[in-house]
Amino acid sequence: MNVRTHKHVLVVAYAFWPVNVVGAIRPLRLSAELLGRGYRVTVLAMEPWDEELNDQGFGRDIAEQVQIERVRFRWPIGLLRKIRRTTLSRLDSLEAKQASKKALDSMLRWYLGALNALLLYAINLMVSLTWTVSIVSRGWRIARADHIDCVFCTAPPNSSLLPASVLAWLIDAPMVADFRDLWTLHEYAHPGSSGVWKSLSHRINEFLERFVLRCSKFIIYNTPTAKTLMDEKHPSCAEKAFAITNGISPEGGHYPKDRKANGCFTICHLGTLYNDRNPSDFLKGLRQWLDSKGVEFENKVSVTFVGRGSDEVERAAHKYGLENVVRAYGHKTREELPEILGNADVFLLCLGYREASRYVIPAKMYDYIGAEKPVIAFAPTDGEVFNLMRRLGLAANVVTSPDSARVTAILEQEYQRCTSNGNQYSVPHVLRQEYDYSTVSQRIERVISLAIEGHASRKGA
């Protein structure tokens, strides 16, 4: 039986409805759970920053029931973004003239590239400062108008956790810190190439991480191995830490598993590609597999990439002569997702092989589980993804190092399984229950409830 409460929770989330990105789903689902249990919810979020990422339909019913406080961008940010768009447009036009070897073009390309990097740094810095300062100032005003019983801050960016800790201390409220990326292991924690700067950056981030952990009433990590790592690193905080993963969205449902009328073997990747999360190893293996099957076989295979990074995908496809096989699309709404997932025969996960990737399960993996289709994963040995694939009965589909022969063998196996018997794969029921987002949100709500109860007991004593 649900216990009704009128406690007030401030959810600090950089991304929230109508922004449709991975970071917006967890606070949205948590808000629904809190509302269902009688909490009052205020969400402090940045204003939508890119029209392409907005999805008005997804989560509107939940968003309309919470009070949303938006942090607006200051005018210089908008101006800098317009200048950067112009710079990128000019760079694109120069790239189209690659055949030209004019020194002027080369010099202009270099200057525009440097200007683009400088503008990007300035924009990110101004956005970060605006956001972090606003968490304290806006949160303070919210608390003065309506008492806050708990501050729940979900990252990334991890820098959000620092001002949220200060805010919680100022208003005398417990804070639950939700680390969805490990602060000091995240690739953006140590910018720059200089050894001195990296060392200094590392020390600063280590200090800030310790500060946030000690200020938090409870801490949530989104994988068990992340919790184990952080417990060993910060043993004094181990007793107040929990491991709560992401989950399968309710709209995931069950997708059609019948073969499509055209009989095309379709492989699908969802989400943004960047740095070592790139499809190069997969595309190289795909090229070898197609070569072994004959030229005509290319007409029977389709590879779809959905999400940002389409330019990089198209360049990689061109490198391996896969222009007729690979299709790259931009951002899609959650309403379009069921059709995309339902049309796929196999899903692709490109996590990379870095040590830091051992502690991560990308949110797209839960969409794949919801669709109940096989997955081909590029991930580290004995990491979270590897262990999850083992529980799904797909350990043989994990590529743990660059190995085109292994990719070719996996593709042949999945093609034969799909075309011979149809998609007979199914996710164990226990995993669907474990990763259902309602279960995930209930666990987070319980942590928030414990934080409020513990804080009230301390004040009462």
C-alpha cells in the first residue's frame, strides 16, 4: 500500500521535458513516481537549448503536474552560438573544396577551426557558470517560498552536484546525489592535453568529488561495479551508497518480432556516437562479412544509425565502401522509437574498450532489452555490459577488442538465426522486472524517503 505524503522534493536536473535526451528520462520517471506517492515536486532545469532535441509529446502529462523552474541562457550565449553556427557553415563549405590545395583555404580552415574550438569552450564555460550559480540562487528562492524536504540532484553534468550540495546545506535539507557518470572517471573530467593541467584538473575534481560525497545524505550509482569502485575509493561513504540502474521505459512495451516483408536483415544503433564510442570496428567487420557473401548480398542488409553523429557515421561508411548499406538519421522522438526498434533484427552497442567503460551501461541498452532483440556489443571484458550480456544469454555477441574475424562470425550467426527461424530470442522475465522503470523509480523514491526520515529524526533529536 502506498503511503501518502505531502513532502516537497526539489529535483535538480540539467535536462528535463520537453528536452528528449537520455539525461531527461530518469528525473521525468522519478517525478511520476513521486507524484503518485503524494509528493510535491519542483524541477530546476535548464531551458531547452536545441529545438531538434525537443519532444513535446513525450512526458507532457507528467511535466504538467510538476512545477518547473527554468534557468535561462544569458544573451551572450545565444550570440556566441550564432557566430559558431556561421563558423561551422563556412568550415563545411571549405571541406567541400578539399580538391583545392590553395594555401589561403588551408590557412582559413585552420583559423576557423581554432575559432570554433574557442567559441565552443566559451559557450560551455558560460553555460556551466550560469547553471551552477542558478542552482544555488534559484533554489534558495524556491526554498524561501515553499519549504524543501529533500534535494535530489542527478548528473551529468557532475558539476551540478557541487552547487546542489551547497544549496542543501544553506536550506538545511538532505541531499541525494545521483551519479549517473563517475565524476573523476568521466572523459570530460580532465580536459586539455598538458600533463600539468591534467594533473591539476584531476586533483581539483578528486577534491570536489569527496566534498559532494560527504555532504550527501545518500549517494546513488547507476551500476553495481561503479558502487564497488567508489566504496573502495571512499570507504567512509560506503554505508550511505546504493546501486540503482536505469530502466526500460514504459513506452518500450513489446515490439513486433516477425520478419519484415522485404526480408532485409536490419541492424540498428541508437544514440550519439563520440570519441571511442564509434562504429569503426563494427563497420570494418561488416565490410569483410559482406565481401565473403558476394556483391548481391549487400541488397539484403541494412544498417541504421539513429541519433547525433550522423556525419561521422557517413564518413566511416564511405571509408569502408558501405554507402549503400549504412543509413544515418538524426535525432528521433520517443514516439518514433517503437517503429525503429520494431523494424530491427539486431541492435548494436558501441561502448569501446576503455577501463572506464567497465562501469557503464548506456541507457540505450535498456531500450534494446525492452525490444527483446539480440545485441552485438563492443565493450570491455568483465564490465557491466559484458555481465549483462551474459545474463541475457548473449555473451558470445560481445567483442572485447578490435577483431574483424569475430565481428564477421557474429554477424553470420545472427543472420542465420534470424533468417532461418525468425527472431526467437526473448529476454528472461526476471530481467524485465528488474529493469522496469517503475521498479527503478520506486527504489529511488525509497532512498529519498529514507533521507527525509533520517533528517527529520536528527532534527528532532
